[in-house]
Amino acid sequence: MGTISFAQEEIEEQDSVYLIPPRKVVINNIFIIGNEKTKKNIILREIDLQTGIYYDWEELILMIQADQKKVYNLQLFTSVEITPLLTGTEQIELLVAVTERWYIIPNIIFNLADRNLAEWWTNQNRDLSRVNYGARLIHNNVGGRNEKLRIGAQFGFVRSFELMYSKPYIDKKQKHGLSAQFNYFTQKNIPVKSSNNRQVFYQNENEEVLRKSHSTFLRYTFRGSYYNFHFVTAGYSNTWINDDVFTQNPDYFLHGGNRLRYSLLSYVYRHDKRDNIAYATEGQLLNLGLNKYGLFKGDDVQDIEFTMNANKYKRLNDRFHVVTGLSFNYFFGQQQPFTLVRGIGYNPNFIRGYELNVVEGQMVLVHKNSFRYKLFDFGFDVGNYVPLDEFSYIPFKFYLSANFDQGFVNDKNRLPENLRLTNSYLFGYGLGLDMVTLYDMVFRFEYSINNQNESSFFINFRAPF
């Protein structure tokens, strides 16, 4: 990263001078190549370096490396290379070369309705009726301005419709953004409670729809600096359930009706300085959130939730890095409707070794740790066989990981059917193999053991941090 190139002069005796980097340089121009669809201002927004300013050479190289990571983390490019070209004794031009991804993705939906593969394989006995199928169209760079559009229809176990559009910047200074989202889904088989720290699903005899839900959200984003984001979200949720659900769990909703309606307002602060947001090996991430459920007197929910997530990524050398992450979730209310239940086993609060369990409560604390070794780093140039440049190179990185997670869930209500794991110290450990490939897709293969002496092999499709 931060490759240094030199503009060679015809006068031979000057070459030896130009091959020695000067102590200070000034940037005359910044050129961008390869951005056939992406607007130049979207890329320049991530670049801290400016024309007309003198930089110490060592400072310049460090800033180039940081800017390169920021441009790559837009997730619009398969490769980013920023090169300073010396054109004079203390003058350079900056060349930003990018290779764009394929942005319009028709996505065939074929996935499991369960929390993870282990839940479906073990607890649900590999029931194929629990498969979702459908289609989704995703555009990750509408108009070349990093705008996102997602529209999809899903059938099978969960029938749903979704529409989402986000515009990262609505102003010339590129600090303010907006996004909107609408979701609708129905289910005939739903989790109605948990028992012995496992979800219990229910479907009535007539196979009727048991749950219908629609929600609408509008989010405002403020990005005052490169690594700091502020999100304010206003939304409305409306969920109906069949009366049969109350025969299984009288406390599914707490207000006495079968329709749960509430407005919400949330604020999230994010500091994100990771080298790769899909699978980081260096940097840090901090998320702080406050959610208010029920803004008006007539809302069926009145509660406040605080969330925190802090991850640290430290590269020890070219091969080894360590990752540690702390997550905290707290509801101020004594009890929540089942649709708002949180705990270990619900994203993002997982402890490896407890993938088959849900540990529910009002306070959740999880501490994850991994020590990783980069086993392989290679790729294949398939440009002769694939006509699209966006798929012409397929990279592969493999990491061996030693993992140790720990956590605790406080259930204020001390539900007897779940006391086996609630209000107790929990931990899990094991080994894993992570694969990172095209477009930063992550595949994890892990064998874990928990402090109940339960062990299993798990497959996951996203980074744990």
C-alpha cells in the first residue's frame, strides 16, 4: 500500500537525485483513474491529502496508506492504489487508481429462517420447510454517488417485502445523509418463547398466519470527520399476532392486545477506524446507541435501551493479529414484549460454543477474543475466462484462529424455564478457520466447546467482530 513511483526525466544525471525522496513535497494535482461509474467527489471525500500543501515525506506516506484504506472501505472497489509521482525537486502529483466492483446484483434468496446454521441443523432437525426463497435486487452505487437501493420479495418460511434507499450525502460538503426503509413480513411458524435456553416454535393446526408486521424507518446521518458518524433514526412498527399465540405464551405482548404498535427514536454514535470493515486486522470500532421505544402516550411499548459495542484490532506482524470486542445491552424496563427480547444468541451477542442457545434478559454483556494467524494469502487471475473486469481476480485469505468468548445475561424476572444459563458466567473456546474471498465475503469454520462441556462444529458467514 502507498506505492511510490517516480516520473523519470530524460536527463540521466537527474535520475539519481529524484530516486532519493525529498524531505518535503507539495501536491500539485490529484488524478483519479478507473472510476467509470463512481463520481470523483465520492472518492475525494475519503482523501485527507490536499493540493497546494507541503507534507513531510514520511507523513505523506502514512497519510497515503490511511487514505487508501478509507477509499477501499467505501466497498465500491476491488482494489485501490494511491501513488505519488515526483515531478520536480519538491513537487508531486497523486495518482489514485481504482478497480470498480460490480454494483447491480440480482440476488437469489435461498437461506434459512433460523438464527444460524447450527440452530437449523440441530434444533430444527434440518427441516427444509424452514427455507426462505425469493429474489432481491441490490444496487450499491446508484448514480455513481454511493447511494444504495435494495428491493426484494421473499417466500417460503417467512414471506416478506423490503424496500430501502440510502443517500450518503445530500449537501455539497458531503456531511449530511438520509436513508429510508420499509419492511413487511408474515409468518406461519414463529418463535413464541424460549425454554431450557432454546427457542420454541409454534404453528397452529390450520397452518394460519400467526404474525404480520410492517415497519418504516427514516435515518439522518452526520459525518463530521472521516472516522466519526452520528445516526438519528425515527420509525414506526406495527405487529399483529394470531390469538392462538397467547395459548403458548400469554406474555408474548404485555399490554393485553394482539396488535403491538409503537413509534421509536434512536441515536447512534460510531467511531470506525478499521483497515477493512468486512474483516479487520488493525484499528478500532466503537458504537454507542440509545433507543426510545414509545414516543407517544398511546404507544403500546414504553422503554429505553442502551447499547454499546467496542472492538480493538491489533496487528502484531504480517502474519499474526489479535482481536478483542466488548458488547453491552441494557433495557431499563422490567420486561419486554417477546418481539423485543435480547440476549446471547441474538445478533450481535454471540458466544462461540453457545450457537444452539438463546440466553435472554434485560442486561447482556459479551466479551469476544481471537488470536489469528494468516495461513495463506493468494489469488487467481481468471480474466481470460471471465469477460468482466469486476470478477477477473479472485483473492483468497485463510486465517487460523484461537477463540475465547465470555459473557453474562441478567434476567430481572428470573424465568425458571431458562435459569440453567441466565444469571450465570458463561464462556466458550475453540479453534477456527476463516476464509476471506471475493468482495470481502467471509466464511468461518469453527469447533467450539462451552463451559457446559457441550461441543460442536459450526459454520458462519460473517466476521464475529
